[in-house]
Amino acid sequence: MPSIMKHRFRRAYQSVALTLAVVFASAVAGPPANAHPHVFIDNVSYVQFENGKITGLRFQWTFDDIFSFLLFEDFDKDKSKSFNKHETAALRANAFEALKELQYFTHIRIGGKPLPVSSVTDFEAKAENGRVSYFFTVPFDEPIDPRSIELSFGVYDATFFVSVVHNANDPVRFIGDGGQACHYMLGDDKENPIYFGLVIPKKVDVMCATS
């Protein structure tokens, strides 16, 4: 990539921390006429079961080519096109934890009530075919029985600076013991529009047979 293009991309996508600064400024100022996402994420959601109950959600975010390129530039110090333990720790500290202010783009409702997301576990950064993926888990304080309580969740940036799209082929996967009688529905979350009401995000409803 020519140096002048690299410089321009770096200014636009330098890090998630810089992205957030632009996001907050945009949110205060209101929606510009030509607003559009600048970072793109393909998301896969894993619903974690244990003994028939849901213990948490795990996510896989795969970034677009440009943002992946800049993550490699900033954190792949040995130029291996992968991230070792030390590189992963630096990436998490400098290009992931800033998302705590936005609940890691994760919006969960249990029994219709929002579940605050203040921390995540088991963070990993992996690379394949030149694209970077984040993996992380949102654990529940207490396992929930999806046969007796509703679980829904969405993954989106309410400012629409980052576009999160559910994977087209296999967006939601059930893992662990107890999800065999469960299914999900992916649809529009019309009750919770984002970006000044201009965008309708997607939500996932998890449902399980009672017998």
C-alpha cells in the first residue's frame, strides 16, 4: 500500500480508542448528513449452555481488511501475521478495553430487563486470511433457564460509526450441554432504534422447548 494511502487510513482508523473519541463527538453534535460506518465487523454469537442453562455469550468479531491491516501494523510487532501472548495483551489494552464505555457493543435483555455489560473474559485475537478476529465471553452472574425466562441480545454500535453485521451463513451457534431443544430468531429490534432513530438494529431471541 502506498505510504500516502497508509497515512490516510491510519488517520481514519488509528485505533478503537480514537474511534470512540470521534463517536462521542458525533453523538453530541447530532447525525451528519453523510454519516456512514467507518469500521465493519462480521459477528458470530455463541450461546453457552451448561446442564440445560445458559451461562453466557461468546462472540467472534471479524474485522474488515482495512481495520485488520492497521491492527497488524500497530500490534503484530514480529510481523508474523498473528498475535502472541504479549501482542494480544497490548492489543486488548489499547484497542479493545476502550469499548467498555459502550458495553462492548453488546446489548442483552433477560426477562425483558437490560443486563449491564461491564467486563468480559477469555479475550483472544486471531488472524486468518489477512483479517483479524476478536473472541471474548460475556459471562452471566447466574445461569438462566431459557425455558422459563426470555433471553434476547443484539450486537451493535449505537452511534453507527462501527457497523456490526451478523454472519450471513451461521450467525448464532449453541455450544455446551442443553441447547439441543433450543432455537433462535434473528430479526429487527424495532423497539430500540439507534443512531438518532435512523437505524433499526438486529436482535436475537433464544427460545427453548419446555418439554
